[in-house]
Amino acid sequence: MNATGAPRGPAREATRADRLLAALGGLVAAYVPLAVADLAASRVRPGASPVVAVGSAVVDRTPAVLKDRAIRVFGENDKAVLQLGILLLLALFAVGTGLLALRHRVLGAAAVGAFGLLGALAAVTRPDSDSASMPSPPSPGRPWS
């Protein structure tokens, strides 16, 4: 039944345009909050940027042999390649989440929330993190503290 009480018709199959918009929606849902978090981190502590924090967490958990190989292969660009890889994986996850949300909105929303929490967790669990010194969010009439 729909909001008017009339029975729902059969669900239509998602078109190519529906899938394209869902994938685009997933990208927007992932990258807009990432941009906002990055902007906020730049005001507080650039090292708290979600991409930098996740990259640092990956490096901390990577065996030394792989780290040394990455430095040999990529040279001074190793961090840039790592961050690009993180952004590409995020894009794949975002497109997949958008397509999932096309059929299961609650699961799509849960996936976005879980991924955001993962990034936040990576930022606050860094050894150099001082989450107690993070400013409280602004409220009406009160700017960032």
C-alpha cells in the first residue's frame, strides 16, 4: 500500500539511467562529507584529514617489506600514490553503495555511515591524535571554538 492507501503496483526494473544516477549519488554521498571533513581538518590540524589519517593507519599496519618496496617503486611519490589509491577505493565503494541503495536504501545509508565512522575512527586513533583538543562544532550564534 502507498500513502494514499492504494495497493502498490509491481516494482519496475531499474533502468540504465537509474543505475547511473544511483552511482553518481553514491559518489556525491561519499565525497561531499569527505571534502567537508578535509576542510574542517585544515582549520584544526591538517594531519586529521580523513584521507591522511586512513593512509597513516594503512602504513602503520603494513609489513616493513611492503613499505620498503612501495618506497623503492614510487620514490618520493609514495604518499601521493597511497592517497590516490584510497580515493579510488572510496570511489569504488561509493559507486557500489549507490547501486546498493537503489534497491535497499537502509543498507545503502548504513554503508555510508559505517564508512564515515571508519574514517573518523582512523583519525581519532592516530598516535598523534588529541581528540580532547578538537573544537566543538559551531552552533547558532557561536563560531568554531
